[in-house]
Amino acid sequence: MKEPSMKDHKRLLLIDDDPNLILLVKDYLEFRGYEVNTAENGREALEILEQDIPDMIICDVMMPEMDGYTFVEQVRQNERTSWIPVLFLSAKGQSAVRVKGLNKG
């Protein structure tokens, strides 16, 4: 069986203000073969995106400085990043929250 090379690794950007959750999710994803870059909030994530474009973004909804919705709006407005798939993490399960996330792109 072929060992995956570094270029086979998918790069993810994980954004959450909870350091324990970041460690848990990052460890799990790296164990599964993903290369994971992390940020504590939307502003820090936008700075990372200026230098590195991931294959996918995993983002908390409720964060200080810039929430996940505002972050995604900024990502979608930038031609370099508008195509990146985004998966929201949220403790909120209400339908209205899900619809708002879908409407943000």
C-alpha cells in the first residue's frame, strides 16, 4: 500500500477561540492525515489566508473580535479565497442559526 506523500495531505484551517477544542480537533485531524493550521479568531485567520490558502476551513460561529459569519463574508468577498469550502462548528443547533450560516455562503 502506498504511503501518502506530503502533497497528498489536505490542508485545513481550523478557527476557534477555545484552546482545548483546538487541540482536540487538531490532534484528531492530524491523526487522520490532514495538515492543520489554527487561528484563535476571524482576524487572525484572515491574516493566515494572506499567506496560505487551505483546502477547507473549519470555523467556530461564536468568537471574539470577529464572529464566524463576518469571517465567512470576508472570505467570500476575496477572489483568492471565495472558493474555499467552509464548515461551521457551533454549539447552537437551532434552524435559524443553520439558515444564517448557509446564507453567508
